[in-house]
Amino acid sequence: MRFQRSAGPSDPGDTMQGYLRYSRMKVLFIAGCVALLVFLSLFTLGLGDTNLSYSEILRYLFFPDGSWNATAVWELRFRMVAAAILAGAALGIAGAVMQSILRNPLASPFTLGLSNAAAFGAAVAILAGNGSSIMGSASAFVDGSNPFVITLCAFAFAMLATGVMLLLVRVTGCTPETIVLAGTALSSIFSAGLAFLQYTADDNSLSAIVYWQFGTLSKCSFEQLAIILAVLVPVSLYFLHKRWDYNAMEAGEDVARGLGVNVRLTRYLGLTLAAVLTAIVVSFMGVIGFIGLVGPHMVKRLVGNDNRYVLPGSMAVGALVLLLAYIVGTFGFGEEVIPVGIITSAVGGPLFIWILIRGRVRR
């Protein structure tokens, strides 16, 4: 007499099939985000007053002929779309890594004070004299004779804030969770310094400082986008390579050490590289807040905390959110153009409060 084994919930075959099906859904989610990003990019390229068809846009995009329409497609549309994608992806993956290695859902480039530090550095450059000639015009475009003064100063102060934060961790031995509190304190210090500089600035310098604080994609040239891309690609590949280490660290430092992870080195290097990504984006585009907070949380709500999917998903969702912010700010208020930094802060602020309330309820 032959007996057949009945498959049950504990059947290894069913467990494997369930795991593969669950993993496939996560991959499909990321692929869907990428497909939506491509569609939204093409849609954005079609917005504007030139009334070009999509076939004409693609022709001018791949075969520019130097005409006004080709210039409009490249300079007024594609450059903005590329800036939104690169900046959103950089801030999204930087926020995801910070949240993972610090084990704190409130960690992000904005909440750790890097944006305010960069804004303070830009204000110092403006008041030093070089910045007045660069950003003091009504349009506040960077002067070609010395285009990187404000950028370099903003980048330097963002990295200075990162160094101070890491030094505090090393000297005081504070836990990863309290690093966010240290970042909040640094943000307050740089915010106070920025307010003082604004108080002492003349009218031209003050307008330049205020304009720089508004995160906008129009500041970024193709050369600067190339720099962001050159940094984003290797840093993102490193983050993806360390995805298993980040998963282990989210389970706890003891678990990570038991699995052979060098916790201190992984944390310091991850924070530093995430800060480099943030500093480059902010120094080129101004303060763009909450992308590093919004993107990872949206992804985690849908695919869980596995960094194999959270990291690429955060890049795609961060790019989508910033591109949507650009569309709303540019075409949603008639003739008025609202900088993307204002739109992202308007969305990210309520989300930040919701995260605080949600964490409190869970306790």
C-alpha cells in the first residue's frame, strides 16, 4: 500500500515557493517604480509651452540640431528631469543607509543637520565677498568666472558637521539612536549661525542667501550633474554590496558582530559616504529636505526592511518624489514657480510628525 505525503504549511517546498513569490513581488515593485519613473520623465519632457510632440522631443533628445526647440528640450526640460532623478536617488539611498546603520527611523540627511550646515557654509561664502559677485544678481545664477566658491564652502561645512557628529560618537560613546539627537543639536547650532549671518548681511547678500536656501533644480548645470552621477554610481554600488551587513546591523550590534560584521567601520564609512552624497547634492542645488526620510519609509511600508530591496527602492521612490515635486512646483501654480525644496518640506514635515506619533503609539 502506497502512502502519499500531504503537503502542509511546514512543507519545505511550499515555504520555498512562498519565499520566491514574496521576493518576486518586491522585485516587481522596484521594476514598477522604475517604469513609472521613465513614464513620468517622458511626461515631464512634454510639459511646457513649446507644444512639441513626444516623437519630436525624442528626436531632439537623441539628435540635437542646435535649434531653439532642441535647446529647450535639453536645457529647460531634460536637465531638470535628470537633476530630479539623480538628486532624489542620492538623497533616497543616503537616508535609507542612515536609518539602517543607526537603527533609527528618524535618521535622514535633513534631520542630522547636514543641510543646515551646508546652508551656513554657503552663507559664509556669500558674505566673504566671492559669493556676492556669484549669487548677488537678481537671477542668482553662478558666475562662470568662479562657479564653485559657494559649492565648495557648502560641501566643506556639510562634511565638517559629519566629522563633528562622528567625533562625538567616538569620544562620548553614545548609542547609534542618540546620534539623531546630536544631529538635531548641530542643526540648531548651524541654524542659529545662519540666522546671525542673515541679520548682519546687506540686501544683496541677504537675497542671495535666502535664494540659495530654496532648493531648486535650476541651479545645477550638466557639469555638476556629471559630478553627482560620478559619485552616486560607486557609492550606491558600495551600499548595495554591504546590504547584508546593514540587515545584520538592524538586528542589533551583537548579532552583527556574531555574523562577522565590523560594526564600527561599517557605520563610520556608511555615514561618511551618505554624507558625501548629501553634501554634493545640497551644495549644488540648495536645501532639499525630507527626501531621505520620505523615500525609505514609503518603500519599507511596501516591501519590508530587507535592504536588498529597500536600497534600490529608496533610490527609485526618492527620484519619483522629487520629480513629482518639480512638476507640482513648476506647473501647479500657474505662472508662479515654487522651488522643490518648499514642496518637499511641505510634504515631509507632516510625515515626520506622523512617524513620531506612530513610534509613540507602538510603545
